[in-house]
Amino acid sequence: MSRLNDLFHRKNKNVLNIYFTAGYPQLNDTLPLMRALQNKGVDLIELGMPYSDPLADGPVIQETSAIALKNGMTIATLFEQLKQFREYIHIPVLLMGYMNPVLQYGFEKFCADAKAVGIDGLILPDLPAHEFETVYGSILKKYNLDFVFLVTPETSEERVRRLDQLSSGFLYAVSSSSTTGKDKDMHQVSAYLEKLKSYRLNNPILVGFGIKNKESFEAAGEHANGAIIGTAFVKSLKEYTDPITATNMFVEKILEVKG
């Protein structure tokens, strides 16, 4: 059983997935932030691979990408940083990014290196389903990497079902067709999530885009298996000079955990 399957087998409500950009705020903050997130009770980590043209991301995450690149973060550097991370990080970790830098690195080499360090799966929003089916899916399967597709309120039922069949681990339900970081009324999203639930899909559903606090996290949890928080978290890293303090404070507010 994969780490993702094991997670959702043990916990099918209020799963908290935190996204942040690798190499931000400083180049070597990636692993300390991962440890802090795990220690505070986060269930799943999405590591963003910085890219110079992140079209689906809002201004906050775009800025973190630019800073991480300026700091010297590359895919090769990230894999070097992650070499021993499984010695102390036990929760699932996904890499999220764009196809262009992955193709430049070499898709199969990327998958092999990701598996070698202990990564559980990938989210590449600009990988078309057809290309996944005909070219890349078999490579991901070869290296036992989960792959997560995104759906939006505008995605047809037929396409949702197709992407659910292709996905493994979970299905990423984008709360609306916009960039990351936009404010959402989670109660307006509930009808969309209930529609997804009515399809009785194979994969658990995590909601992303616009989840930013305890209230929106809990609202998402009423209609899905959990939620993904990215923009609000990376924004919080600016609020304290110490990113670990920022991480602890942020997760405590979401989960109301102390100590």
C-alpha cells in the first residue's frame, strides 16, 4: 500500500495537505519546514518546484518561485536536499510543478530520481490526460509514483470520471477556475463538491485554491476528504523572521493544536 493510500485508509476526513515552494524563503529551508509541518500534525506535503512561468499560480506563489530560483533552487538541487529526508519524514510527500522543467531534466530520469529519494507522487497540472495515457503514465507506473489530476467546477462529469480513473492517491478539486490565492466562499463551493461526491469516485477528494484558515478548512472538510493550503501558508512565512515559528503558528491556527 502506498503512503497516500495508507493515509486515506487511516483518515478519510479533514486531511490537511500543505503546499510550499522548495527553496523558499531560503534555499536550505525546505527540509526544516517539512519537519516542522510533520511535527505539527500535517498529513501530507506538496513541494512546489519553482518555475519561471507558473501560469496557474497567483502572485504570492509566483513571487516565492522567483525568490527560490534566485536562491539557486533547481530540480537537481532539490533532489540533493531530499536524499536522506525519509530518515525523519514519514508522511506522504508530492512534488508539484510544470512539465517544462521536468522535460528539460528528462521525464524518466526525474521519475527515477524522485522514487530513489522517497517521493510518493507528482502533480503536474499542465500534463494533458491524453499524453499521460499514451506516453507518461507507463513511466510513472514503472517507478510506482502516484499521479494526481485536477478537476474544476467546469469539468464535465465524463471528464471527471476519466481523470479519476487515471489518478491515483487522490483527486485535486480546484475550488474555482482561477489562479491560486483567490478568496472563495466555501459555502458556494459546496454544491460543486457535493456533485463530485455523488459520482462515487474511486479516489478521495482534496479541495484546493482559496483554503486559507480554520473556517475554510473545516468547510471544505464537510464535503470532501480534506483540503490543500498553499498561498495562505507561504504568505505566513513572511510574518515572522523565523520560518519555523511561522509554520508552527500557522498550523496551530488551522488544527488548534498546541505544544
